[in-house]
Amino acid sequence: MTKERSYFEYLALKEKGRLSPEHVPEVYHFDRTMSLIGMRYLEPPHIILRKGLIAGIEYPLLAEHMADFMAKTLFFTSLLFRTTSEHKRDVAEYCGNVEMCRLTEQVVFSDPYKVSQYNHWTSPYLDRDAEALREDNLLKLEVAELKSKFCERAQALIHADLHTSSMMVTRESTQVIDPEFAFYGPMGYDIGAFLGNLILAYFSQDGHADQANDRKAYKEWVLKTIEDTWNLFHHKFTALWDEHRNGAGEAYLPAIYNNPEVQLHVQKKYMTDLFHDSLGFGTAKMIRRIVGVAHVEDFESIEDVAKRADCERRALDFAKKILKERRKFEGIAEIVSAIRQYDS
Amino acid sequence: MTKERSYFEYLALKEKGRLSPEHVPEVYHFDRTMSLIGMRYLEPPHIILRKGLIAGIEYPLLAEHMADFMAKTLFFTSLLFRTTSEHKRDVAEYCGNVEMCRLTEQVVFSDPYKVSQYNHWTSPYLDRDAEALREDNLLKLEVAELKSKFCERAQALIHADLHTSSMMVTRESTQVIDPEFAFYGPMGYDIGAFLGNLILAYFSQDGHADQANDRKAYKEWVLKTIEDTWNLFHHKFTALWDEHRNGAGEAYLPAIYNNPEVQLHVQKKYMTDLFHDSLGFGTAKMIRRIVGVAHVEDFESIEDVAKRADCERRALDFAKKILKERRKFEGIAEIVSAIRQYDS
């Protein structure tokens, strides 16, 4: 991979840290020649969130923290807050991070849907499932739409790799790291990444259950965290919007969107579209973690291969269903219900 | 306006000239310091197309030529043909043309829907119509969506000002000029600009009718040109797509979109979305020419003010209707029928 990515990682750490200082480690120094970033050491007991999810640890503030991080970093870099001049200047700069975008396009939107030497899955259990993906025309049509949006839509400065290994946590602290994929893309890609990886964590829990802990209570906590994350994000994002409604943001000028009725309609439409984008990107990211090049430890650490495949298949079937029918869902509670259905 | 726009005009003339040499005048020299472009002199009898439409002159090759120009310049600068690396490099460069984008955002997507010192219309006839625009919540909701797409979606290198004064024509020749607004934006903005301005020309014809020429036959030619332009564009664009299906374009990799059924679905969806975008942008551009800062000579040259207002109102009512309901229309023939309805 390109050395230049450390420059964009630095840029994004600085910008996201400015917007959400509680949830981004401080950067002390950057040396472009050496590709060296000096930043805060995230001291123990901070661990990678994914490790905590596998261990069955509850993080009571996780939903609140991630909703806050996403609401602030996405809102303040979008045209809801920014002028066109600021937007185009930053879009142009992050176009330089093209190699990282290309990598995402390949591993998320392309490889899982074609024969690729990089793909692997829990074989032979999922052989037929992987094949079915490549033959699912409707799914491929929807994936193409998501890929176009990823490539073309400069909606906000996204982290672009916001899975559960991109944050270090304690019960009190949530720190987002590793934004080396950052660029101006669709907001739903970040929200979807986080939610999708929580859903993977959910479907993996049966593989980690044992006599001491059946993981049933933990699964309920994961579902609650999924639901809270979206609901809190929705609340915080629209609150920022309301607060800055009369600011310089180019998208909805106050002189035009000047009555409560139109404001309500505009916001509802925006948030519904964002919800559907998040579901689309989130499920695409789930799929690629089961049949693509890079898997997740949530499943990989399940030693009983048949059991692992069973967990993965439920996650995969859920993801395919939601990706194709995402526009039918109106709220996160319906998604939680769908997760439960695929888990039974 | 910024002097820098001549640099982007030059860049776009070169690129569009490379892709569609028959319909773009050749550039001989550019001096960035002097903002000086030396290019082919479009000799008489070339005239600005709008002047020809007002004079009632038929251009039998216009639809063919414009369809060809749009198909080539849009297809070859999109991800249907380009790699992500080429795309992001060029998107970044044209982000520099931000002042021209800002101007468009203001005059097309903002001013007509709010009280602005720049707005004017045929008063007092259209006073109530102008006011109604500012109170039409549904219309403003749809305009916001179009504006977001204009600001955020880098689909192809668009001319971004492709109205009927941006081309010089004879019966045999069509030459597209003045791409100083060019940037990476939604394709439908170009297609809509051309179609929308033809529709304005259509609705203005009654104002130019006299005893010698009732313009009835000419109106039929304008409608035929509208219909032919879209149909020929559709044909040429999809033919380019089919021809380059196995090329380097990032959007639909041949290894994934590898059977006739999925190819058909993908293309149908893409072209339908593009049609709806074109209708949306085209009607937004019609509206701004009737109540915004810059009007069109098609209407302005109608000396009988009451008659002019009558022509303008029909165009405005048509535009509002289509902008709001554009997703219901499946083909250009339905649009031609709708134009006839609003003309009776």
C-alpha cells in the first residue's frame, strides 16, 4: 500500500479530533517524509473493541460515544454546515487518497461478487453460499448502486474503515483510530460499518457461548447497542442540524427552507435516505467479511468449524436480505427484529 | 467572476474536443496569465442556436449531433469507462472551478425559491406564480435533492451550462462552446439543460407566431427534436457502454456483471435514473429562466407582455409538475405528451 496513506491518516485524525476531541486520540507530531505519526498512547485497560465484543464485555457508553463521534464528524464536514468553497477544497485534497479508495472498491464492492483468488470462506460449509452470491443478479444490481455512491458521492469526510477494530475502548472511554482510508464519501458508509460489525459480533456470539456463559444476556446488550447507536445518532445529528440551521451550510438555505413543515419534510427525507444508505453499506461490509479476503476475528476465533459456518450463514442470509430490501425498513427497531428472525 | 474560469474553459474545451471533435471548436492556444484562449473561428452562417430557434429555423441534424456530443463526453469521463485513479485525479482538478459551481447553486437552485434582489419576472402577470414557487414545500424538497446531487455527485465531466446559447449551429454543423462552468457533476444536468431549453423554445413559439407563420409546424419540429435527442442519446450512450463493457471502467466489472440478464437490469436502471435526473435538472433550469436572474431571449423577445407571460406560465406550470413527478415518467414520449397538454 502507498506510504501516502499516513498523510491522510494524519489529516483525518487532526480534523476528526478537532470535531470530536473526546473520541479521537490527540496527534502530537507528523513527519511526512518518514510517514511518522506521534499521537497519544491509549493506555490500558483500552483494548480493541472487537476483542471486547468477543470476550463478552459490555460497554455501557459505547452507543452514546459512537453516535456522538459520527454525528459531529459527519455533520460538520457536510454541506449541512459547510460552504461549497470549503467543501470542494477538502474534497480535492482527499481525492489524493485514491489508492485506499481503490482498495475498498475491490475488497468490499467487487471481489465478493466474482471469482477472486483473494476470496475465502469456511469451506466446504459455505461453498454453495459463496456461489449463490455470484449468481444473485438482484444483489449485484444493488451492490452496483452502493459502489457508485461510494465512488461518486462526496457527502462528508468519512473515516471509511469504521469497523469494531478501529476503536479502542474501556467501559468509560471510546477512542476512534486508524482513519487512513478517510475521504469525502457517503455518510452511510461509516454508520453502516459500525452497525454492520456490531451485527457480525451478534451473530458470532453463539460460537463463543459455553457452559459458564450462554451469551444470551450479552446478545441482548449488543442488540440494544445497535438500536441505541442509530437512535442516538439520529437525535444528535438532527440536533446539530437544528442548532446550525441558520448558519453558512449550503444545502438548505434558511431563506428557502423557512417554515416548520418544509423543515420537517426535508429532515425526514434526509435521515430516511441516510438510514437506507447505512443499511446498504453495512450489509455489504458484513458480506465481504464472510466470503471476501479479510475476515473478522469474531467468527475466525470460533474453533468448531461447523458452528462457525452456521453463525456465518445466518449473518450472510440476514445481510443479503437487508441489502436487497433496505428501502422497506423505516427504523432501527425493525432491523433488530429482523436480526432476531435470522437468529432463530 | 473569477479569471480562473478561463483555465477551466480551456481544459474542458480540450477534453471535450478530444472526445467529440466534430462538435467542439479546436483550441490553438491558451495563455493562463492573460486568460486568453485562441480557438477556431466559427464562420458564418454559424449562429447561436437560440437565435435560430427564435427565428424558427429547423436544424435537421441537431438532435443527432447533440446526442453524439453528450453521449461521448459523458460516457468517456464516467466510471463506466474510467478507472478510479483517473476519475479522482480529474475530480480534484475541477474542484478548482468552485466559483462557477457556487454561481450555479445560487441562480439555479436557490434564488428562484426565495426572495432575492436578483429575481425578476414578467410583472404583474407572474407575481402570484413567483410567490407560489416560494411556498411550494414539495417543490422545494425536490429542488434540495437536485442541489445535493449537483454539489456532491461527481458522475462525469459535465459542461454545466449546456443551454441553447452554448452552441453555434448551421443546418450541417453543431459546435458546443463556453464550457467555463465545467466540473465533475451529475450527467443529467447537461442533458436536462439542453432538453429544458428546447422546451422553453417550444413554449415561446406562440409569442413569435404571426400571419406569415403560425409556427405550428415548427413546434412539431421542436418536439421531434426533444424526443429524438433523448432517444438518440440513449441509443448512443448504451452502444458505447456495450462496446466498452470489457474495458477498464470501474463501475461494472465484467467478471461480476457477466450475464445478459444482469447487464440488461443494470443498464435499464442506470438509464432510468439518468432520465429522471435529466427531467429534474432540466425543469429546474426552466424555472430559473422564468423567475430568476437570467432570462432567455426566447421569451424576452416577445414584445406583447401579456402574451409573453402566458407563454411563460405554461412553461412554468409544466416544469413544476415534471420536477415534482419526474419519477413517474418512463420515456421521452410521455414528456412530449405532457408538453402538449400544458400547451392547450
